[in-house]
Amino acid sequence: MRDSNTDRTFNIFNYVFLTIVALLVIYPLLFVISASLSNPQYVVSGEMWLWPKEFTLDAYDKVFKNQDIINGFMNTLKYTVFGTVLNVVMTILAAYPLSRRDLKGRGVIMAFIIFTIFFSGGLIPTYLLIRDLGMLNTFWVMVIPNAVAVWNIIIMRTFFQSIPHELQESAMIDGCGNFRILWNIVLPLSFPVIAVMVLFYSVGHWNSYFQALIYLQDQDKFPLQLILRQILIKGQTDDMIQTTSESFLAQQLSVEGLKYAVLIVANLPMLMLYPFLQRFFVKGVMIGSLKG
Amino acid sequence: MTNMSESVAPVEKFETYRKKKLFKNRQNAKKKTWVEWRKSVRKNWELYLLLTPVILYFLIFHYFPLYGLQIAFKDFIATKGILGSPWVGFKHFERFFDSYYFWRLIKNTVGIGVFTLAVSFPIPIVLALMLNEVKSLRFKKFVQTVVYAPHFLSTVVVVGMLLLFLKTDGLINQVIRLFGGAPIDFITEPALFKSLYVFSDVWQTMGWSSIIYIAALAAVDPSQHEAAMIDGASRFQRIIHINIPAIMPTIVILFILNAGSVMAVGFEKVYLMQNALNMSSSDVISTFVYRSGILEAQYSFSAAVGLFNSLINFFMLIMVNHIAKKVNETSLW
């Protein structure tokens, strides 16, 4: 089909607009990558604006020698792995029974769960509960209070409901119990939704700092995001450089480089997973929107 | 009189008969549901077993705090527990309403909420509509890959980047200096806080929020467009008259959800962007609850503030949903 004149101008405008949007989004990211790989002197003076100038891995060297960052990284890894496993198991436990139409009381239980989206006790009563349970400043507080997310139960339930009914019914006639139906029939068919859940939850764990800020006190239990906050936002970098024998100005400069490198290191797993993340996350949003 | 009673009696008889039958029916129904329940539990006991940890989790971590909310009306004393602490009525609410902070907190919370709704809500719709018009699949894929990416960055990272770029010797101020302007201290300037908050939010979320509209647009029947083209409609006219109406239900639902949470400004990002100098425009209810509750241990007072906030959120959602139902046919429930 031939475009008319107005359509052609529209087209040009559209491409220009979207290109500008994409550039605005990508530029800060590129800048951080380049800044982390440059001599910090050029970053501070404004001479580095797109590609790395005087390429160096100095900043990364400092990041990987920093005990706090390594420790935070390992803590986050621990919280993310355990947390995600618990999350996915709990989501399946909730979603499968609720996807079964022959389950009596399913509407009531669903309402019981969904109600918590709209009304919650809030920060203080929850904090007091966690304190009374003796979970403050423990590993468990990073995993258990967020054991399952309502929205993800809904997504997974929607997926389970889309599995043909007859499949489960015929298994039942053959004398298959509910556990075996779930384990041998439903779960093997649910790989896509489980992958989505693993990604949803693990990105959430990796990126969260609120839980740790409220409930953790010991520095050696802090996840990476809290360490990052100390470095990037509160500017607590003194102890990282005092060991080096550089001049004051040089120290200031290396702190600059370090901040950019820390940003990259914190996102490394996400950056490497991004191609998968994008595909599965989009899929997850689609499954969720069927119901939403 | 006798005549009357005679004529009434059969009616009464009929009434009692009907009531008895109703009662019996109800009893039967009760028995029936009871039997059904027993049958269901026997047949699907495994399913109830699977649900048990989930129900326990929600009871403990979501419903018990609701029970604990009563401390908002009490003077909570840790040694006496939630039940044993003395009732004080609306004391904490009154203290909050009369406090110097009250109007500042409301103004900032509503201000940030409304500003976010006004800017962050429509931009993804425009983005989706424009992406939908791109014919080159490669270009479309490229733009999507780029704009989705910031969604995966953590709040700490986004705020960290913001602070690095906006420092007095940061990237933005270097550009300002290049054009001969005087550097601006963005981070501590109260007048700029809300804009920084909202536009960094747009940067991070616009791509991701557009996915749901892109999906809705993909479902538009192409024959509608063909028919419109034969009638001589331009691209722009087709967007206005075909695409926008097609995604209207999605827009309304998301608008309800977003408008309902105008007062529920999240803690995480505001708290990270806060500093002593911009407090006058950055202090919101959630950060206030954190400070007075967790840091200063005024449990009852901050529980009251939190309850006030969640009640408002709840009623906002109901109200917006009601309005949407009246104006449009779409609503959440």
C-alpha cells in the first residue's frame, strides 16, 4: 500500500521520536559502562562522554578487593537462591489447588488471599510481629516474610487452568492421586510459567533493600544493595581507600571510578541474564494480563 | 370477626406450611453442603494439605498484623503485649492531625502521587501507540530491548546513577557549564525533588509499562484498518478512531489501579533520594512512618499514621472504581 503524504511525514516523525527515546534511555547506561572503564580523571573533567578514555580495569580491581562488596554479593546470592526456591514452591502449593474447579471452598480461599492486596496491617504491626517471632537480624527474615506474592499466585493459577481438563480427569480415572497428577502431569507441562516465576522472584530478591534496611543490623549480613547504598548514596567510601597510599586527590578520583564500577558489578547478573529475562518477563506479563 | 378469622386461618396454615417446608429445605441444603464438603475433603484432601502452609503464611504474616493494628488505638507497651496495652481512643490520630508535619506530609504525598499519575501514566500509552506503527520489525525489536532494560535495575542503582549525574561536578552540570550556565545543586534543591523523582521514574518504567498496551494493540482486528483505509482514513485518524478505542478498557483498568494508589507513594525510592536539605518537599507518609516507628520506636503513633494512610488508599480505590463504572462500562469489580 502506498503511503499518502501525511502518512509519510507521520512515519518520519515516528522514527525520529522513537530513536530519540531509545537514545535517552541507553545513554546513561552506556555512560556508566564507559566511566567505569576510564581513567576517572577524564570522567570528572568531562572529557569522557561516550567511549572509555584511557582504558583501565583499575576500578574493578578495587571493587573485587573490597571485602564488604564481596560479602554483600555472597549474602545476596544466598538470599536470592533460598528465597526464590521457597517462593516458587509456595506459589505452586497455592496455585495448583486453587486452579482446580472441583475444590470446595476455592472462592473463599481465593478471596482470603486477594484481600491482602487491598488491605494490610502496614509496616509497624508487621515489624512488631517479626520482632516477637525472634526473626530480627536473622537469615530467615530475608526469606520468610515474603514467602509468596499474591499476583504471582494469580498468574500461575491462570496458567494451570489453561492446561486441558481432560488430561487430569483421565489420569484420575486411571487411579492417579492428586499428588501424582501435580507432579507427573501438571508440573512437566508448566516449565514456561515456572521459568517466569523463577525470574520474577529472583530479580525481586536481587534488587530489594527494604527488607534488609528494616530488619537487619549486622553489616556482615547485609545484602549487596545495602552496601551499594552506603557507597553510592551515603558516600561511605573512606574505609575502601585508606589502605592505598595515594594522595588525597588521587583517592577522590579513584572513589569516582569505583562508584561506576560498583554500579556495573551490582547489575552484572541481570545484564548477563537480560536476553532471557526480557523474553520470559514479557511472556509473564502476557499471562498475567489475561486475567488482569 | 369469626368470618375474618376463618378467612385468615387457611392463609396462616399455608404460611406455617411454607415456612416448615423452607426450613426443611434449608436443613436439607445444609446437610447437602455438609455432605458435599465431606466428599470433597475426602476426595481432595491432598489439595487442602498443599494449601495449608500457604494459608498459615497468610494468617501469620498478613492477617496477624491486621489484628496488631489495634495498637493504633492503644498506648503500646511491649511488656504488656498487644492485648494488655491500655486503650486510648483516637489520641494518636489527633496528635498526627494536629502536628506540624501533617499538611506537609499530605501535600508531598499527594503531590508526588498526582505528578506521577499525570506523567508516568500516559507516556507508556503514547510509546505503545507509536511502536505499533513501526513497520520495520528489527527497529521495533531494538527500541523495545532498549526501553525495557532499566526495569531490571534496582532502586538503589537508579538513585545512585541519578546522584552521580546530578552532582555539582556531574555530567549534567558539565553540560550546563559548557553552555555558560551556572551549576545547579539538583539533589538538595527542594523545588526540583518531585521532578527528579517523576522523570527518573518515567525513564525506568515507561518501556515496561507499555508492554501491556502493545499486547492489547496486537489484538486489534486488521480488517478494521483495511476498511478505514479504503474509506481514505490517514494513519493518524486510524490511531485516534481504531487503536485508542481498542485499548480503552486496558487504559481504564490500569488508570483505576494507578489512581487508587495516588496516596500510596512507595518508600524505597523517596527514602533514597531524601536528604536533610530537601525534606520540605520529599518527606512523605511512608518515610515518616519509618522514621517515627522504626527509628524512634513510637509504635502506636506510627501505626496510627500507617492505618490512616491505608484507609485512604482503600477508599480511593473504591471511589475511582465507582466513578469508572459510572462513566465507562469497565471496572475492576
